[in-house]
Amino acid sequence: MDLKYGIPVVDFSDFISGDLEKKNDFIRKLGNAYEEIGFVAVKNHGVSPNIINSMYQQMASFFSLPEEIKKKYEISPDGKVGYTSFGREHAKGSKAGDLKEFWHFGQFPYSGEQEDLNLASNVMVKEVPDFLTTGQAMYRAMEGVGIQILRAISLFLNLDEFFFDEWVHGGISILRPIHYPPIIGDPKGSVRAGAHEDINLITLLVGASAEGLEVLNKKGEWVPVTAIEDFLVVNVGDMLQRLTNNKLRSTTHRVVNPPKEKWNESRYSVPFFLHPKPEMSLACLPQCIDSEHPKLYEDVTSGEYLDERLKEIGLK
């Protein structure tokens, strides 16, 4: 298994090439990686560099606004859309707030769906007028790749290839531009993102602007993941781990503080948290349960599980 970047690498073009042998090879490599470490680096993913570069420019413009202006956009009590201020979120079980601030773009409905799906409306920032349109372009691109990755996972699990499609379309996925500001003074135990597992089905992360992401391997060792230009890092979330009865691993990860000489540097990243519709059942799949792998989780919907977890991390 290629671990050049700290995690296995897969080539997305193999899955969509039309070549059955390449497609099956991609499915095998992806599934094996998710069983072993829960993370992969995806090359040739097709998300336009122009969209990514524009997203970084727009988020840098927003986060550089004065604090009193940014706080005008902290309008959603549960953080579904808009701004979340510095230090509000924390890892499960931790009282120390993470050293970050972020923005949420929620689902952008297709024509006629806003009322039907009861989605929160995304927010226009009048001081950065292109932030919203760029966010929508980025959201759609990341969602498209995410759906394809879920199709590969479906085939690895011997499900219908399009098993997840009906649950993802109109789901409550989140695009989260994050700013980790320069560290001023002693952080006193706080880190940029405390050790945690993601809540959702899968997370897609555009290569961050600086190092810092670390993944906990099976040996209990923290493995640095290289900030890889032109790659997506895609990891399993707790919902998918629960659905597969721990066959696929939701791996603990964190974003550590930089060396002291780099405390004055900001760090940006843009994860896309792919969530299904709240009514999707997370009951363990029958094909993931046998005498050696008894059922580990009670039946719950994704919405019920999400509510529970948001309370644990301080966002609800």
C-alpha cells in the first residue's frame, strides 16, 4: 500500500474511466484503505483548481474582516449556516475550545426544493459578495465527487452501486471553510483541532494551506498527513462506521499547532462533510453482521445521531 503521503493513494480517474478492471481495482484499494486506516488521498478528482483557488481567496477575504462584522453573520443557533466564532467548537470530551473560526455553507437546493426539503438558507456576505457564489460552486463540485466515492464504497460492500444516492440528494451536507488564526500567546492546552472523529458519512478535504493534520493509526501512533497539492483527502465518518458495523473505520485525527516559529501564520482548509437526509437509517447493514462480527450499535436515524453529536461538541 502506497503511504508516500502518510495515507494510501487512489486514482479517481480509474473509477470513472469506463474500464471495468480499473474500476474494480479502485474499489478494492479504496475499500481496503478504509478498512485499515479510514483515510485516502485521491488524485485526479476533477475538482477545478480555479474553484479551489477562488474559494481560498474568498474565505481569506471574509476571515480578514473585523470581528464585529463577522459576528453579524453568526445567525444560526445550531451552526447550520453562516459564521461560527473562534473557540466555540471543541472536541468531544474536551473543555478547551479549538483554535479556529469557520463558516458553513449548507445544501444548495436545486430549483423548487427549498421548501420541500426544509433547508436553512445560505447567507450572503455583503462585504464579500462573491463568497456565496464561490461556495456554491465548491459545494456542488465536492458533492459530486463525494457521491462517486460513496458509489465505490457501495460496490465494495456488495450493495447496489447507487445505494446512497437517494439519501445524499437533498441531504444536509456542509462545506466548511476554516481559518486557524495566528497563535498569540500561550495556547494553554488548546490546539487548532482536538483529536476527534467526523460525524458524517465521509469527509472530503482540499489540501490545506499548511501542515498540521495527523491521523491515529492502529498502533496508536500519530501519523502526519502531508498537505498535498491537487489531492483530496477523503475519510470515513462515524455514520459510515456505524452503518458498516465497524467494517470501515472512522479514524481519530487532529490538527496540531505549528512550531512556535510559525505561530504567526494562518492556516486555512475547506472540508466538505457529506451528510445524508436526517431520516436515513444507520442500522447496521446485514452483510456486515455475522458470528464473528455481532451487531455493535442500536438502530438510529442519521438525524438523531447528528443531534446527539452536535450537543457533545458544543454546536447545539
